[in-house]
Amino acid sequence: MIYMTQCNTFCTTELVDIDDITYPQKANVDLKLYKRAKSGLFYPPHKAFDRVVTQEIIDYVVDNPVKGKTAFIFAAGSQGWGPNSGKYDQNPDALLHHKCKIPFITLTNIYAGRISSVFHVKDHVSTDASACASSLKVMMDMQHLFHLYGFDRVIVMAGEDSTNVQTLEFFGEANGHIPLESDRVPSAFDGENYGFHVGQGCAIAVFEKEHANMADPLCRFIGAYAASEDNTNPLGQREDGDGYYKAIQGALEVAKIDPKTINLVKTHGTGTKMNNKSERAALERSLSDFIATSYKPSIGHTLSASGLMETGLLLNDLKSGIVPKILNRTEHDDVFLSYDAPAPAKGPFMSLAAGMGNTYAAAIFSTEV
């Protein structure tokens, strides 16, 4: 069996008005991470990762070695973050403006090598560039390392430079943002409120086979699958949710469990009109009796970090006995929750994610360990 024994997350509910860019919008940002960033010597994403790569988690891994091999996977969304390029971010006085005097540190594979060395990983290091699906897509990679290649521990870190000016402008130009002057607020699976703010966030988790010095598990990992759909639009989704559906079916097959046992889903839940249709269609086609939540209306869309980070947030909420509502719902809904619901009995739950470029991922965990 594979257990998640450590999980640290960072995100913020703090909303900041970003009004000095071409497409003004709100973003979930911790401005303390941008202190001295304009000097080019302090990189906000790395300061965010310092919040989760704690001495405690380092000590756990280093002081409790496993007999077999250890891997490090960085779910980074892309191979280079580069906030310095493109036609945007030309105003050095902009609130979120930051540049790097040592540009190679924004290359994600170099950062993966740096952090993996802190954990003394020497068997396997890799990065993933599957956009917003990245941190759940790598769950399939992780299970292959365990089942096919004999690894005993896999460390997964997830996150990116999500709130740089170029990223915010990209979503603005693609009409994927909520304009600052709009009265609309973010939500998911709602008929009136829709869409998301971009948010800062990251996560790190340790997965391992059982061993003598293993910490008490947070949950058990059961199975994962990543899929694509027949779609010629690399930025879009099919309304019938075929990509999500194939990922869900693949994860259920790998996990070898009856879909009727899945009664809780952490959705991708971006709240865009298309994702509302697509993800809802896939879930209603796949599962029979479930409740679902989305964290993005509360903390923003943290892009590559979202799948794993939100799974960690859900595990914390389940320990408190609740499944949180989807913020800003305007309709009563017993499935895509418009209210905080009691946590279901211990058992399997599913996490979903999707990424531009036609990637859909599903992972199944269980609180019954």
C-alpha cells in the first residue's frame, strides 16, 4: 500500500486589487512574498515554497530513510516560469512586478534539482509541465514508480509563479478573468456567479510504502489516471466532459473499486461556464451518489499546485468533520455544495484536475488507513 504521510500546503484567502495592469483584476496574493522582489534578488515563488519545505518535513525524510529508492517529482506546470518576458510586465512600478537577476533560477528543472538535494534524493528527479493538471497528473507517474520500478518513497512538490503580471494578463486577454469592475464574484457550478481569481499556492507531500519508522498516515493513495479527449482546441473543453470521464474511469479501473463507493469529490471547479458543464457532465455520468466541493472560489486558482494542494486542504477539513461549501453559490445544492456538509464516513474520495493542452487527471485516496 501507498500512504501519504506528510503534506504541507500554502495558500491565501487575501484578495488584492491589481489595478496597474492592462486587465485589472483581483488576485489571491500574499504581498509579503513580494517584499524586495523588484531588486531581482528575491523570487516570490521560491519564498512561497519556503513556507512548505519546512525543516520538519526535511528532517522526517532525511532521518527516516527507506530501504529502497526515493524519487522527487516537481509538478511545476511548465518548464520555465520567466516573469520577465512577453509584451506585458513593462511597468517596473507595478505592484506585482518582479524580475530575476539570475534568470536560470526560474527554470523549474533546476529548482527541482536544488530542492531534491535538500532531501538527499539521488535515485530519480523529474519535473512536469501539464499546466493546471500537473500535480494530479503526476500521481499516475508516482504510482508507476512504486508499482513498476520498485520505489519506496516519492516526494511530490507542486506550484509555480502563478501571480506574475504576465500570467494575469494572459488570463485577461483570454477573457478568463473576472474584471476588477465586475460585480460578479467567483463560484463554481452556479447559474449566476462564475469564474475565478488567480491565486498563490504550493504544496509538498510525501508518499511511501509502509516501513518501521513511518509516520501516521494522513490518507492512503489508491490509484490515479490521466487522460485526454478528442478536442482540436488545446485551450478548451468538450461540453460532454469526455476528458474528465476517461480520467475518472481510468482511476477507478486502476484502483479496482466500485464507483458507488466514491461519495466525495474535490472538483477542479474553476467555475468557468465551460468547466461547469464539462466537469458536471463527467461526474454525473460516472458516479451515482456523491457530494462535491471546490476550493478555488475561496483561495483562487493556484494553477499547477491546485490538485495536490486542494487535496491537502480537504484532508484537513475532513479531520474537522466537514466538507466545505462552494463559496458564493446562489442556488441551494445538495450535490455541488451550497452549504457546509458533514464529512462522510471514512473511505475513498476523488480529486480532479484539468490543464490546458488537453490533460485531465483523477486521483483516488482513502481516509481509511
